[in-house]
Amino acid sequence: MPASYFRPSLLAAVAVPVAVAGLLVAVAVLAPAGLDVSEVRLASGVASVALVAAVADIARRRVALDHRLDVLARGLRRIVEAEAPKRAGAPSGDALAELSAVVNDMADGMRTRQLGVETERALDQAMVRETPNGLIITDAQGRVRRHNPAFASLMPMQGNPLGKVPIETIPVVELQEVIDETSRTRQPSERTASVGRREVLVRGVPLADGEGCMGVVLDITSVRQAERARRDFVANVSHELRTPITAVLGYAESLLQDREQLPGWSLPMLEAIDRNARRLGALIEDVLHLSRIEARQDDLRLDAEPLRPLVREVMARFEHAARPRGIALVLADGPETEARVNADGFEHALGNLVDNAIKYSAPGGRVQVEIGRAEGAVTVSVIDSGSGIDPVHHERIFERFYRVDPGRSRDVGGTGLGLALVKHLCLAMHAEVVIDSAVGKGSRFTLRLPP
């Protein structure tokens, strides 16, 4: 269409006043210049009606939109504040229907999670409240933040411990030592303590957030009583067996001294009696020794001792057992080293290892003892050239009466308690014993001692 069709001279602008929502609005109407005033007013009236309807519809939609947005905002605010939000409704096809659906889904998910969290919290609180074990939580400064009812019943309290260091209101030194050690090392630690008539185990565990720790107190009174009863029974029975075994062994030795006067058929029987009586006597002595170690395990005195003289003394005691079989006993060269041990306990543990090494080494073999340091500990290793031990037995070899080869153990006179004694002696000296062995490659038993 040619641009000249809309010539300014053909159109006229007329301002017509129109009232919209109580306001006076001027509406400019473009009309052909030839129309009279009444026709222009009619056209402007039609336009104003349409305009009023449009503005009213916009206002209505604006009010509805404001209301819907206000509902959504309040719902989101309740979700943020962890309250139970109400569902925000919206008619299908509404521009905010999808947003309302998202808010409703979020509210449903929050409600479900909130119920789950509240259920888990209730269960946790029930466990903490009902457990017979005492629980205590401390902060990064070692002050008590919380404890459960069982803790208050197990531990003597002199006032409210909250906000204070445990020792200020709980006169149990072992508890404070465990809390301090765990806070310092960020590693679990434990102590045993006597609290009135109770015996308790206090264990410290670092909290996962990296600050503070949790103390756990367990009543082990019944366990200790059972242990003492078992120890006393074993010790009493072993002591009672000592006398008849000594008598049997003495009579067998006396008879064997006059071999020439005995019938030939009786000698094998007397030798069997003598051999088994000696073995039974050694077993009784080992059981009694183990009972004594367990009874003194908590109060075994440890002193800084030079190890080389103690090792030489042990090796000298077993020289008579190694020489007839041509086994060389060797102490490897090295600097003088000290460790905190109980001299008698260390000699007994090392003696059992040397004795085993000699028994299970082939004639003409070699048993070597090495003193050194590894990973901050003093080590004493006994290395033999025997047949070795399959790794499947390593975990159980320190159990009482456990034998890798029962037949061979009896042939060499083993009681099955030698390594168990070594383990308990190490525990009493805050040490440990480890094995490194393989079939056909000999064995290395290492005592790791505190420096």
C-alpha cells in the first residue's frame, strides 16, 4: 500500500476524556478528518469501553497474581523455617500452576524428611537414654557438654559437670586421662578404674567433627569377677596336681636309676611314665605361671633396662639344649639398647621364644637374636631356620593349647602354652609380639617393647 495513503491531512486527532477506575483519562482518537463530532464521540466511546474492560481484566489478574505469589512466598518461608508448610493450590492452566506444583512437591518432600529425622532422633535419644553404658561428650576445650543417665549412675558426681572439666566434679582420674589422651592424639584410648565396688572400663573416642571426644563407661564388675574365679580355680587345681605329679615323677626317676635290676619289659613303661610325668609337670608350671601373670597384669612393674645383658643371660640358659643338636645360638651385633620392661617377664617371654626356636629347628640349624628399633619401638627378634609356619595359623598361634602340628608338639615336649605366655607377658608390659613366617623359610618372632 502506498505510503501517501496515510496523509496527515486525511486524519484528525481528537482528545476524548474517559473515566477509568475513578480516574480521568484522556484518550486520543485518530479519525478521518471528514467525520463530524458526534461520530468521533461515538468511536471514542466504543474505544473507552474496550479500554476499561482491558484495564479491569489486567487489574483483576494483577490482584490474583499478587495473592498467588503471596501464598507461594509464605509457603517457601515456612519451608525455610522448617515448619509444616501448607499446600499452595493453583487452577490447571494457570501461569503459576507449575511453580505451585514444585512448591507442593518440595513441601511434601520436606514433610517426609522431617518425619524421618524426627523418628531417627527419637530412636537415638532412646538408645542414649536407655543404654546401660555411661556416655559423656566433651568439647574442644575438654569441658563436659552432655551426659546420659547411666553415666550419672556409674560415676560419682560432686555437682553438675556441664561446662566443666570432668575431674572438677568427677573424682575419677582415669576418666580425665582418657579424655586428655584422646583429645591430644585423636585416637581411641582406654583405662580400667575402680569406682566404689564397681570396676569400670573407660574408653575415649574422638568425635567425627574433629573437636572434642566421647567417653564411654562400661561396668565390667561381673566380667572381672568371672575372670578371677576362673583364675583361682585353675591355679588351685594346678597347685593340687603338683604334689601327685611330683610323687609320680620321683618314683619313676628312682626306679630308672636301677635299670639293671628291673625286668626288660618294664623299662619302656617306666620311661613312658617318666616322660609324660615331666610333660604334665611342665604343663602345670606353665598354667600356674600364666595365672600369676594374669593376676599381676595390671601392676607389673616396668623399669628402663639394658636389653643386651638380659638377652645374653637367656641364651646362656638354653645353650645346653642347643649344643647336643648342633644348633648355633647367636646374638647379632648392635648398640646397647634400653627399653621399659619387667626383667623377669622379659626373660621368661624371650626364653619361651628361644626354647621354641631350638625345639623346632633341624639339627645343625641356627637360632639368632637381634636387637633393634623400628617405628618408634625397641624390637627383639628371635629368628630360626626351622620348617616355618603357614600364614593360616598366624592369627591363632598365640591362643592357649593351639598347635600347628599336635603330633610334633608332643614329640618335642611342648605344652601348648608357651606362646600364650609370651602374649600375656607382652600385654602386661604394654608390648606386643608379632610373627613373620612361611613354610620352608623359618620363623621370626619379634617382641615390640616400649622405649
